[in-house]
Amino acid sequence: MFVKVAIDLSLDRLFTYSVPEEFQKKLAVGQLLLVPFGHRHVRGFAMELDNAVSENSAFKIKPVEGIVDETPFFSPLTLKLVKTIALYTASPIESVLKAAIPAAVVKPGARSKEQLFVSPISAPVDFDGLTGRLKWLYENIVRLDGGWMQFLCKELGTTSASIKALEKKGFVEIAPRRKRRNPMGNRRVLPSRPLCLNAEQASALQEIKKLAEGKCLLLHGVTGSGKTEVYLQAIAAELESGRGAIVMVPEIALTPQTVQRFASRFGERIAVLHSALSDGERYDEWHRIRSGDARVVIGPRSAVFAPVENLGLIIVDEEHETSYKQDEMPRYHGRDVAVMRASIEGAKVVLGSATPSLETWMNVSRGKYASATMTSRAGAGTLPNVLVVDMANSENGGKIFSGTLMDSIASRLERCEQTILFLNRRGYSKSLSCSLCGYVATCGKCDMPYTYHKADNCCRCHICGGWIPVPARCPECGGAMEYKGVGTQRAEAALKACFKRARILRMDADSTRGKNSHDDILGAFRRHEADILIGTQMIAKGLDFPNVTLVGVLNADSSLSMPDFRAAERTFQLIAQVVGRAGRAELPGEAIIQTYNPAAGAIKSAAAGDFVSFAKEELEERKAAFFPPYSHLCVISLRSKDAALVESWAEMYAASLKKVKDLVVGDAVPSAIEKADEYYRWQIVVRSVKVSAVIQAWKWISLARPAPAALKVSFDVDAFSFV
Ligand code: ADP
Ligand code: ZN
């Protein structure tokens, strides 16, 4: 008997070992094994069992040395999923295994220490034999229903010797137990009962229940339409039939508030996995899932791999969120993996969003996915009035705040209501636009904003590789061209100057470095310790502040002019999400959107809350320009400290790819960030109707011409980022 083992060396191959007699009965795929490798002993996952050795190896086959844990870390179905992802993302299988299991879980010595737990015996042998202090102690242990030795000694002001005396007399039992390191701490969670669903929710739940195994449903519901309650009841139905569930949420939305809503309904059956857990907590949560103690898992994209047995349902909340895409190897998309896993394990998938991704929307239009729609808010509140302010008119030109927005903020301050201001200034690339009319230099062939490159003072298209010299003046109105530049800090300063007495909080990557600063800022705002919250996309989603009646988007164009074919989609999502922040409770809300392009489709339809028209229009454009979802778009990125090396290899790879039929290959171009960390960066964009055509071509070419050690090359299938 032989076993193929995946060892974490990024060699993209499995190693064969023989299985000694003593392990033959116990060994199973998915287990972590101890094997010799060179002069070392390493750990690796058992991937396949074989009766014969197929490869004609010159090496002597060595035996497995041990089984680290007899319970497999991966089920055969999860291994199948892992292999599928390795193929789809063109990543080594070890990298996918690593992504699929928290490092803390397989790290040696991560188990929690056992501690003594005292449980009262309900029918003690001889109750009369107990008097005085010991009787009092016993009664209190019964009252507390037992507890950790340490806790009881402190709580009851006693010693372990006294409790042991009770044990000798047969009143309590003392046994070592593993103490759960609970990420929710010892906070008490009040249980919640299912709400009575409104008609739209009830019919959505019905559709989910009707969904066939392995199938997918889009829950398209406006912000506040009560999607979470639908998720909760759909999960409850799965639990009743003995099946488990996974709830995926964007990392940023994984706040105690969100977790609380699930914990209130399902209590101890919840496990939470997210990046802020300590190793110990993560270890315990993962094992609670594997053992079946926890049946509902809530976490970010990696939660899709949670070892839930007999999985019935995967929910991907805010399915359009880009944080589901991992931007390091393996570059998988959590939503897509959810769909793959569901089809392998016969589970259902619910994709929830107010602004579905166009990929998902197309799957719905083609009848591949089912859908349910919820158009009105479930609880209190109505969708706010939306006002689009044209910043190109003479009165507002060049300003950060329009007169309309200033007046609205002032009236909120007077009424003691709160305002959220939103400024999407990400550290993306620089785009060049006209300071007067907002014109953005755009590649005519691809309909994409050019990216400004300082090194050779030109504008390049990152899809086809075309370029133009930097325009001296705006070709439309003759105004001066400028780099978009107002960030949150500058806006905050300007705001303080206008409203001297207003209390202002700022939330962006800089103000949220500390561990709890994120929650601290939001908590302070919720307690009305500030009147205005100004921030980046961090504040755009998922937050529910009843006293916020005004939301302002300072510059909707900064996301519209991003050199990304999804720029219009992002702008729509952003505005829709931001608008959803206002008027969550009884007070009516207002949203003000400042833009130089009031006529842009994304802005017009977002202001009208009309996703369907937006999607229709945008899909036509995507189709004409051969962008996803009509093509798969993959990015090959190269980086090296040697500028000439990276350029020549990028050009060589682009030339080789161009010879492959069925592919649309752009010229090699320097990346938007041309140099980072001493590395020069180049990229090639490849598109094709068939993703397998790109993957195969790339595998073949990269094998035929493997990059030298001084060159790092990555392949991003269905890319989301072009930096
Ligand atoms: P979404 O996730 O779609 O943005 P939420 O689930 O956050 O919406 O729901 C918005 C608000 O409506 C919440 O405060 C929730 O408690 C409330 N709510 C949801 N469903 C109902 C219902 N059936 N009856 C009353 N209130 C509801
Ligand atoms: Zn182009």
C-alpha cells in the first residue's frame, strides 16, 4: 500500500510513501502524516491511497513515519474541492490545502490545556453525611451547575482541597476537560425568536426551501429588506433536518453585531472564524465544527472550507463584495468556491445582495440560478430621497462641498441628527481628469480610463496596452488636467473649518490601525458622541445607525474613473450601499451625491435605485468590449528587481500567448504601480470565452519557459485587481 502526500514546499507535486503494516488499517486520506523528506521529518496531508506505485521513481520509496491525528483534517469531498480549486486557479495543491485550513489547527502544540471541571452528582450517596461548610459548598456547586475548579474556588471563596473532599464523599465529580477559548468571550447572548416574516420574505424563504440540492439562488433584496432574517430561518430549517450551514460575510462586516444576530438565534451551535481570532480560539472553533458541536459557521471567505459535515446550505452575504476574492495564491473567489462546494456536496447556495455582481446577475438571466426579490424595507424606515448634485456647474466647480450639501449638513446639526460623508479615495493608481468638466482620459478601444505613468509621462490602457501622451489641456473644454487628490483627511479639515462646533469622526485605513479602533469609532458614533462620520468605503456597508438622516457622497467620480472595467459596477454598488445607510429608522433620510457626471448610467440608476436597468445597460457594454461576464479575464503579473529582465519576459510571454487561438491577449505593460519594494512590475491581460483555454495555455507556456529565479510570476484567474 502506498500513499501520495502533499508537503508544504510549493513544489506543486505529490510525494509517494509506502505504508507500513502497522498503519495500513488506520491510514486514510485527509489525515496529517509524518514523513521523512531528505534529512528532515516533515508533515503532509495524505491525498491518495494506491496499491501500486505508478511513477517510475529513481528515488527509494520511504515509509510513512506516523499519523499525527487519526481523524482526517479533510473529508474526501473537501479534498475533491481542493483539487478543483488548484486546477481552476492554476495554483499548487499545497497552497490550496494551506488556505483551506487555519495554520493554528495543524500547528503542533496548538491544543488547549485541560483543566479540572467539577460537576455535581445529582443523587449523592449520603446527603445526611454532609454538614456545615461542605454542605453549603455542595449546595452552591449544584446551584451553579458545576464549573471550572479555578472559577469555583474564586467564586465561592474556597480551596480545591475542600472541593476534593466533596469528591471523596461522592458528591461531585472532578475530571479534566478542555476549556473552549471562546471568541465571543463570556458575553451573555440574549436568545431571539424568529420574526414573523412579511410577504416578500416568506416567499423568498419558500424559494430557498424549494431549491434543489447543489443549486444556487440569488436573494436580491434592497438594504434593510430583512435578508438576514431570511437567512436565519433558512438555516433553522436545515438544522431541523440535521444539516449544517456556512454563512460567509465580508471580513469588514464580521462585526460583533453581525455575529450577535446569529448567536442570539442559534446559541452554542455557532462557530466563528475570522482573522482577529487568537490561535487558540481558532483551534477550538475549528475543532468544534469538525466534531459537530457547532453546526453553523460564520466567517469570511476562508469559512467556505469549514469542516461542516452533512452541509445543507451556504449563504454568501453581500456576494458582490470584492473581499471574497483572495489576492494572493491561491487566488480563489469565495463565492465561486461556495458554488463548487455546494455542487460537490449537494448543498444549496444563497447569494444575497442589494447590488448583485453582474456575473451572478447573468447566471440568473440565463436561468442557471434561481432568484427571489425583496423590494421594500422590512423594519422601520423607508429608502431615502436621493439628490444628484452636478459639481461641474459654475457655483460648485473645484469645491469639496457643494452648497446643497453644506445646507443639508447644517440643518442636521440644528436638529441633532447625524450625517455620514463618504469619500472613496483609495490608494489605487492615479487617473487624470479635467478640473472643470470632470473629463477623464479614456482608451477608445476598451472604453477604460487610462492610467497615468509617471516614468515615461504617458497614459496607458491596462487592457490592450495602448497609450497616449499626457494631454496638456482637456480636449472637451480646454480646462487644466489634474490628478484626483482630495482624501478623507483633507475633507475632514475642510469640514472642521466650515462647522466649527460639529463633532467629527474620521474612519479610514489610517484611523483604524489599532485593534479595536474600528469598533471604537463606530461605537462612539452610534452613541451619538459625534455628529458627522467621514470615511472611505469602510463605512459604506452593513452599518445600521438609526439617527443618521443624511448621507453624502463627496465625489462619485473617483470610483467611476478607476482604470477597472468594473468601475461603473463599483460606483453603482457604492452609491446604493451608501444611500442605504440613511433613514434606517423612523426618521426620513436624504442622500446627496456629488458628481461631475450626473448623466452617467451608474449614477443615474443608482440614484433611482434601479439595478435592473443599470445591469442591462452595463451588460451590453461589457458584451461589446468583451469583458466579464462575457469573457474570463486573467492577469499575468511579473516582478523582478531587474527592470530589463521583467520587461523582456513579459514581452516574451505576451508574444507566446498571442499565438494561442481563442485568446485575446493585450500587450505587456508596466503595472499601475510600476515599482514597489524595489521590484519592477509588469502585467499581461488575457481574455477568453473559455477559462480552460487560458489556464491550459498558461500552464503550457509557463512550463515550456519557466521563469528564472530572479523573476516572480503570478497568474490571476478571473482577476479583480489590476494594480
Ligand atoms: P438586510 O440584511 O436586508 O439589509 P436586515 O436583515 O438587516 O436587512 O433587516 C433590517 C431591519 O429589519 C432589522 O432591524 C431587522 O430586525 C428588521 N426586520 C427584518 N425582518 C423583519 C420582520 N419580518 N418584521 C419586523 N422587522 C424585521
Ligand atoms: Zn485599450
